[in-house]
Amino acid sequence: MKKFNFLMLVVAAFCFVGCDTGKKEVSIDADVYHQSMDQLSEVIVHDIFSPPIASRIYAYPSVAMYEILALDNPQYKSLAGQLNELEPIPKPTEEVSYELAALEAFLKLGTTLIFSEDKMDTYKEELYAKLGEGVNSKYFEASVAYGDEVAQHILKWADGDMYKQTRTFPKFTVIDDPARWQPTPPGYFEAIEPHWNQIRPFVLDSANQFTPERPTQFDMDKNSQFYKETMEVYNTGVNLTEEQKEIASFWDCNPYVMNVTGHVMAATKKITPGGHWIGIVKIACKKADADPMKTAQTYALTSVALADGFISCWDEKFRSNLIRPETVINRYIDEEWLPLLQTPPFPEYTSGHSVISNAAATVLTSIYGDNFSFRDDTEEKYGLSVRSFDSFTQASEEAAISRLYGGIHYMPAIANGVTQGRKLGEFVVNKLEFTNESLSKK
């Protein structure tokens, strides 16, 4: 009997060691990263995050993914010491799949930064069941554990960016001044993120580094420049072509549109402006057949440019605190006039679309070139058409002018926002080095 028990222990020990067989290779291509980014975007839409917060949610997971892959690729440099206050990530103490660890860090951070964690957890569970087929379980688990370790490192970095503190800051005070921003219909929402300039930038030296020219002084004299700019919005709105309407709707990217019919109100959820450009990143990477490393680089560079773009733009919005065209036109020109698009709940100057679109276009051009044509189907899932562009710059310029067509910006906010975004994008490109040569030299 004792001999039998001994044999059973030997068999059990053999199974414990030998039954945990499998390949030490996890099949992860760039499509897995794209699908995971798509999943994060869907949850951001579901949870109705504001555009500035959404940009933060995209940035930290993207940086984590890049940092892990770069650690395994000597051609690529860490962003530690380049991004503000980022320290080098820990190195693995066991043999791991860097591709899986990068995916885990991305998903872990993405799940931590959103509300609907269950949606991310379900996605990850189904994805990992497929990725883990035939893979050595200890190797798989070690890779996931390392991804979690890096995620915690990045989360500690994120915790120092003032986001949590700004949640406790006072709400924006609306000033009784005809030149200053007032809440707009139909929801008359409070101003979104009035303290966003307190968030630590990723690359910028400060939130006000690229302060644009001053907006046109409020003056409703019919000979004033401001009155002319107001009438430009009004006349454009009442004479829109079908093409202009399509352009405005395509770039609307309002995460929460309130639809009012009589006494019935219903909300429509859409992707944010930053989320639209994250979608363009996917389109560019797939067209260029970018490998996982290049894909991670593109997401990281674009997401930090978007995040800093929102910090820079919001810094100006709440400094100039300029009134929206809808309020001015209804008060002084035509009380029945409505903009094509619903006016977002924050001050007018500068145009967020103009700033972040041109920042994103600048960094994408630094990677894929100026004549990179593409079909943008990002908004197709929201019932909008596909639009084609000859370059990222052309797309960013259309995004900018769409805000005039939408009736929510005067032209100076658009033109000066374009300049602001391009300067910011160029600064990001010139400051960050991903490989042995700066992207600006490629």
C-alpha cells in the first residue's frame, strides 16, 4: 500500500511539472492592439467621458504598451526622462512575452481609468482564452504579472498628474458679462473641466506654453470686427450646402448630444474628438502594415499629443472665457437661430477640434509622411459616411473648418487653434525621441 501511494505521488509530481507544457510563444499581432484600443474607445463612449478626460484615458495605457515593447527592442528608446516625471519601468525577473505583457498593461490601465470595468474584464477574459491556447501556463501568467507590475508603475505616475485633486476643485463661476461664456441650450450644462490646465502635461513645459493670439474683442457695433465674425457664423449657418452639413456632422464628435422633441429628451452617445483621431491612428497603421512596435509607437505619440492639446486648449478657453456664437446670435440677431451642431458646454476660444486635430495630424505626418492618403471610416458605426483624405493635414483642416459649419465657433478660434495645434505638435515631435534619430528627421 505504501509503495502504491509513493507511485501516486511520483505521478502527481510529474504532472505538476510536466503537464504544464506548451509553447513559450503568444501569438499577438498589431490587430490585437487595435482591437483592444477599439474596446477602450467603446467603453469611453458608453461611460460618456468628456473629451479632455478621454484623452487622458488613451494616453497612459498607450505609453505603458510602448514602454514594455521598447524594452525588448534595442532600436527604440524609452520615454522615461522624456515625458514629464516618468521614471523607467521595472524589468522582468522571469522569462516573459513582452507582447502579452504590453497588452496586459494596456488593458489593466484602461480598465482602471474607466467606469464600466466589467466590459473590459469580459473582453479580456475572452481574448486571453484564445491567446492562451497551447501556451505554457506559467509563462503566460508570468507575462501577465509583469504587465500588471508595469501598469502599477504607470498608474503611480498618473496619480501625480493632479487629476484626482481637480475632482475636488470648485465649479466654474459664470460671470454676468455680455462678453463671457454662458451655458447653452438645450441642456444648459455646467462648464466642463474648468481646471484642466492644472493637469500635468506629458511633453509641454506648461499649460500656457502655446498661448494663442487674443480673441477679437466683444463688440456688437455693426462696424466692429466681432460683429462681422458673428455674422459670418450666422450667414454660414443659414446657407449651408449639403457637403458642409456632412462635414460638420462627420466631425461633430460630441460625446453626449441631447435630442429634444417636444417634452421628450433622449441622449445620443458619440466618440470624442480625440477618439476619432485614435481611430485614424488605426487606419494609418493598418494601411502602412505597421508591426506591433510601430503600432505602439504611433498610439503613444498621438495620444500624448492629443492629451497635451486638450491641456493647452482648455488653458486658453477658461482664460479668455469667450461667449459662444449661439448665445450672441440669439440675444442680438435672431432669437430663433440654431446652430447645426449642439454647442458644447465650455467657452468658445480656441477651437478644441482645431487644436487637437492639427496636433495629431502633425505627429502622424512625422511618422507616415505628408502624402498619406486614407479613407476615414471612424464614424461609420455612428451612422455617418466615410470620407477620404489625401493627408493627415487635409483631414485636420476639414475638422477645424467643420466647427464654423456647425455654428459653434467664430473663425479666429478656428484659425488660431490650427496654429496652436501645429506648434504644439511640432514641439512634441522635436522633443520626443523614439528611435536613435528624432522622428522629426525621418
